[in-house]
Amino acid sequence: MRVDFITNSEGVKLFDVNNPNRKKLEVLLSRFDNLTLYACKRALQRAMQKDVKFQLLPQVKHDKPALDAVVERLNTGWKYIKI
């Protein structure tokens, strides 16, 4: 099984290097090779326009909008669970 954790909107801040949950995310990433973190490209762009300052963890992919990533996965048989 593979798990992609895809964030959008305010959720991208979860992947900030200064987020208090950083250690927990890093433990999960080191423990599970099948976990990938994605931050929505559009949400990141909107945050920069609002001059919100944060730096993503280096493991986070951010090359496409969250909606595109979700649709790609659904079209290839993945299941979607919104939390």
C-alpha cells in the first residue's frame, strides 16, 4: 500500500520546517517508505502573494495543484480519504 498525504489551503503550513509537528512527520517518513507528502502548488503561490513566510520540509513535493494530484490518483485506482 502507498499513502500520499496531500495538503491544500492552510494545510500546507503543516509541512513548514518550523511546525511543531515536524518531528512526528519526519519519524513517519523515516519509518514508512510508502508515504509521500505533497503541498498544493496553488496554495503555496497564494500564501506567497499574502506574504506568508514558511519553508517546506525538503521531503515535500510541491510541483502541482492538490486537485490535479488527487484526480491523477483517482484515475489510476487510488482511494481518497478526506481528513
